[in-house]
Amino acid sequence: MAGSNEILLVRHGETDDNAADRFQGRLDTHLNERGRAQSRALARRLAGEGLRALYCSPLARARESAQILAAELGLQPVYDERFMEADTGEWTGRLYADVVAHASDEFAAWRSASPTFRFPGGESVAEQAARVAAGLHDVRAAGRLPALVVCHGGAIRAVPGARRAAGDFVGNCALYRLAGPAQSAP
């Protein structure tokens, strides 16, 4: 059972681009069958958590996961753009291996969630962290806790408490718990 002051963060289920290690950023990609199965399994796992609210990134892969979860949990998703994935700029659509081959230092900075890292032509980790923190603050202020937020790996890594728990990689449908007040951006 989730604590009365908890916010649970979950990354959406798998997409074909996730399986290929491709930067999706804000591309509106859909879940693959494995991603739908992951979302159904997570829904069963969360059924007894006593969740009172469900928030979600409006990108298709997060929406699909949230809809599967909502059906099991009896909640209506509230879409919030602040929980979207980072604007990955020029890296959007590129394979991780291609980026590593051409920009290994920048790739390492991204993987470590360095707040100073900025996607070429896109958003910085610090900018993403600030908007995610603002969204989490509003979720907490709404008072309907415990709450679930369906978002993206980058969004989870941008949250200081979750980043430490997540390490370098946030798996599809991985779940992270944030207790207490929303943490400020780095």
C-alpha cells in the first residue's frame, strides 16, 4: 500500500524505439506488445496501492500505459505536458550507438543526468528537472495522494530522489516512490 504522502513515478511501457535503443524525445511513438504486457502487469501490481490520482505525459507511449493502468485502477488520467520527455533536439530518432560513436562525452553527460547537459538543439537536463519538479509540486498541492505519474525515463532521472534510485537507466514500467514534499530541481 502506498504511503499517504507518496507520489509514484513510472516509466511508460516499451516501444519499438526503446527496444532499438533509439532516442524518441517527443516523438509520439506507441507501445509495442511487450510494452502493453508490461503495463498490464504493472496495473495488477498497483491494484492494492490505494492510489487516488493518475497523472500522465500526453505523449502516446505514456498515454497508452496510463490508459491500461487507469482501467485496472479505476482512475481517470490527467494529462500534463510537464511530465513529457525532454526535447532531444538533433538526437531525436538517432540510435544510442550512433550518438556514442560521434559524441561520446555528451552521451556520458546525458546518461549521468548532468544538469549542465543540453541536447544539441533541444532541452537541458536542468530545464527538464525544473518543469518536472513544478508538475510534482502541483500533484502534491492537489492533495489527492498517493498519486501515480506515468512519464518517461528522462523525466524520472531529472527528479533528484528518483535519480539516485534509478541510476543511469530507468527500465520500461519501472516504478519509483517519492515520499514527503516534492523536491526542488537541481
